[in-house]
Amino acid sequence: MNLFRLAGDMTHLFSIIVLLLKIHATKSCSGISLKTQELYVIVFLTRYLDLFTRFVSLYNTVMKIVFIGTSFAIVWYMRYHKVVKQTYNKDEDTFKHYFLLLPCFVLALLLHNEFTTMDVLWTFSLYLEAVAILPQLVLLQQSRNIDNLTGNYVFFLGAYRGLYVLNWIYRYFLQDHRARWIPWISGLVQTALYADFFYYYILSWKKHEKLKLPA
Amino acid sequence: NRQPPKHDEL
């Protein structure tokens, strides 16, 4: 464990807390893409299959349970909570996210470390997470006003993977010198997808203006 | 050097 990875995990956890706070406090999920949240449930379930079979550390196990639990809670809120589900606007959540599953799965069948169920699904989860934010970014571009909590949620969700890139640099040059091409490339693609969001987010923060993404 | 455990990251 190094500081970059710990900071990354904490930023990731914080983004989820910000989202749960927004939904629970405002009883509204306006501006949030249910499709991105559903993709994240699939990401966590396929990545943490070893939750009960491989013990890495207490921290690792606890965080996996927290990520699976909170992602399920968010999807539950948006689908079934009597008040929150009324605020979900499926007409603006238009991205065909199921079209992301097959290409990521096929790519994982072709490009992986070991051809085992665990490893192919773990690889699939990395490819899927790289593109899981697309429905949310598309929704933000179409929504007129982005509320602060939603903007902060997306910012921290993007920042966490950027911190993981620093963690990979640190591990490669200062620790085990092992190339991890699959997480590295997936993580870079994931972080790059946030590039324009980061630009407009920081610009709006500097100019103290409302965050607005160009359509 | 000791091989780090596989998939030790979240």
C-alpha cells in the first residue's frame, strides 16, 4: 500500500459518500445516471469475486464490501425508493450502456493475464470501469444545470483513478517493477475520459460559475 | 523480490 493508492481509495469512497449524501439528503437523483450506477455494480461484482476466497488484508476486504454495498444501495434508491425514483429522468439517461458489456467481455476474452474465470472477469471489470462513466458524462452534457454535489461526485470519481495512475507509477519504479499493462491502459483511458469534464469543472470553480458542459 | 499477491488493489 502506498499513499497514492490510499488517497485514491479514499477519494473513491468519498465520491460514493457524496452521491449517497445527495440522494439521501435531497431525496433526489436528478442529474445522476442510473446506467453508470448499474455498470458500477457489475464492475464491483466481477472484480471482487475473490472476496471470500482470497484474503489480502482486512482493509481490502472491508473496502470491497463497502463498495459492493454502497453501489447496490444507490441503484436500489434510484430504482425502488418511492420518492427518489420519481426524480429519475430516464429520458435524459439515454446512453445504450448494455452495448458496453459485450465489447468489454470480448476484449477480456482476447486480452487477459490468465485464461481463468476469475482473471477474465477481473479483466472485464477493468475494461468496463474505464467506460462506465460514459452514460453519466452524456447525461451531464444534456442536463441544463448540474448541481454542485453531482459535479463533485463526478470530479472525485475521476480523480480516484488519476491517483491510481500515480500509484502504478510509484509501484513500478519504486517497488516491484512489474508491468501491469491491463490496469494501466484501462486506468489511463478511464482518466482521459474525464479530461474535458475536469477542464470545465476547474474552470467553473475558478470563475465561481455554475458548471456547464458544452453539448 | 517477493511476488506481490495478485489483484491486491481495489
